[in-house]
Amino acid sequence: MKFIYAEYNMYHNRVEITTFDGYLLRIDCNKAEDGLTTTPCSQCALDALAIDEPLDICNPSIYRWI
């Protein structure tokens, strides 16, 4: 079983994912959201998702509802 830990880094606006196998993945929210058309309400939901559920932000299927 592999363990994964993720958190939102508000100082660099990115999601940092760490596995206990020694891998580190950083997702820059600015680059990931580039070209994504949002409304003020959906942008708020996207920001809350990055902060509250950082692993879910990595799932591309969530972008269908935003």
C-alpha cells in the first residue's frame, strides 16, 4: 500500500504531493488553470477545492463541473 500526502502551499500557489516512496509532485495552480474559463462562483469553488481537498485537484474529471 502506498501512502500519499498532499497540501496546498499558499505562498507559491501550488499543490504539493508527497509519496512515502520519495516522490514529490508540485502542481502550479496558475499554470494548471491557464486557459480555464471560470465564473466568480466556480473560481471560489476551485480555490476551496485546492485548499480543502488537494488530492482531488489532480483529478481532471472534476474540471467538468467547474
